[in-house]
Amino acid sequence: MQARVIPAVLSLGLSFAGCSSILQIEPGQLDESSTASSSGSGGSDGGGVHECDTPSDCPSTPFLDCRTVACTEHRCIITYAAVGTPTTSQIVGDCLQTECDGHGLGQSVRVDDPRDDGRECTADLCADSGAVNAAKAAGTPCQQGGGAVCTGGGDCVGCLSDADCAGKICQSSICVPTGCANGLKDGGETDKDCGGPCGPCADGKHCVSGNDCLSLVCTNKVCKSPTCGDAVKNGSESDVDCGGPCSPCADGKACEAPSNCTGGVCDGHLCCTPMLEAITCLGHCGPIVNNCGQSIPCGTCAGAAMCVQGLCVCVPDPPMTTCTGKCGMVANNCGQSLDCGTCTP
């Protein structure tokens, strides 16, 4: 019995974390060309002729970002993308890029792509553990939010001490006139040594607007304590009226800890709800980074599939294994159709 193979030579070159192995399926009737799309050079890996009229007549192939199948002169030809070609599946800010390895597969490469937390007083870095947002040293100059120096905890404030205020004093992290420490209500202050040109006042002190108060809430000309319904980010809230002592924040709101978020994840100082593991791991294997930057163990692949660069790829049985004792069109272990030839008496 003569077997004529429709799915083809499947060569999986694996190159990851210093390890390399090749999965070679028996030569069939699918030619693979290692032509690099950017260089225009390459050639054919050989193999028998496969009759095709359109690309849909050719067997499907994994890693479509890194390999394409065309029907050229009635032959199924696989073309590999150039090494370094980025794939369409990327996670912004994880310090990794998935790109083609030049052999039709994907590989993870370290890149300088740290997650930006939007804070001037943190350094967005790529470390061995992944992306980190490290607080800059106290006293580092900054401008965010009208501030001048970093606190050492990632915040930008007006001052840390009187030394940061030329001709003024540092009061409640703000540079204010020296008259704000004379024990008198003068110079436009709303209460003694606070409000107006001075630092904000404590609860119970007189005020004209919310800016005169530490709580940012001025009601009936009196500074009021923060509440979870005053429509202001104050007290120990992580965002407006949520986080800290208030109810957890929705996705996209600012956070400092997982407990600040309804989804239980604070990623890059923003709340996030992780996608279900079953969805994250669909078709994947090994450790996978989910939509919230968490590493999820996706386990091993089922059936004939094997784990290749985090994806479950089915490795077809050799044609002789599929066609032994069979004739005509036969589905192999990966569901691909093989032409096992005509039945002989």
C-alpha cells in the first residue's frame, strides 16, 4: 500500500532557556521553506509533491505568526518569518517579548519593557524577577502634582524639611511662608497657622475651601473628617471613596495593596481582576502570565499534544503509523487528513 501524505513534514525547532531539540516527522508531501521574510533568502527543506489548488487544501500549521502556508505551483510551501519578528501575542510591561526564532516557532526574549505605574518617583525597571517599580531615593527632584522632591516611598511632595524651602518653612509637606509658624491667624490664613497660604488645616479648623483642609473637605467653613462618600480621594483611600477603610476599588482604580481591589490584584498600582485560569490556560501549558501580570501554572498538554514555547502543539504520528492497514482519506492522531492511497487486493 502506497501512502501519500497530505499534512507534511513538521519540523519543530525548539530553542528556549539554553535548551534545543528537534521534533522531526517522517517526510511527506508538504514542503517547508526556511525563507526569512525580511531577507528574502532561503530554500526548500525537500519532501514530496502535494497536489493543492488553494492554501486551504494544505494542512494547518501551528504558530501562524511565525510560519505561513501557501499553495505554489500545486505544492504546499511553508515560509518561516525572520528571526526576531514579534508575534501578535504580547503582554505590555512584562519585560519579555515573544518573537519568531527563524525556524517557525516562537521564543521569549528579554526586552527593556517595564510596566509604567505612572509615578515620577518610582523607577520602572526590568529585573530578573520581571518588571518592578522601585521607589526613588528620598529627596530626588520631581514635578508630578506640583511637587518638588520624592519621599522615598514613591510619592512626589513639596518638601521634606525646611532645607527644601528657600526662605520658607516646610509644613505638611508644603513650602509655606515663615509667618505660618508664628502662632497667629494672619496673612490670609483660615485658622491659626493653617489654610490659605499655609499648610492645610486639621479637622475642626476653619476653612474657606477644601484646599484649606487635610481632608480636602470643607463643609460650612469647617474642615471635616474623610468619609467614603465625600467624592474626594482623602484619608487612607487608594482612590476616590474606595480602597483602604472604604470598599474595594473597581478595575483600573488606583491601589497600594491587593486588599484595595474587588478583583484581589493590585498590578502596577492599578486594580485588576484576573481572567479565569481555564480561559488563560486554554491551549497553553507551563507557566503563563495572565492579564494581571500573574504567573499561572497551566500544567501539561493532553493527548498527542506536547508543550512548545508555552503552547500545546499536536505532533502527528508518522504516515506509516496512520496508514497501516488503511486506504483512502484517513484522519491521523491530530485530526489531519492523510491520503493513504488505494486499497490493493
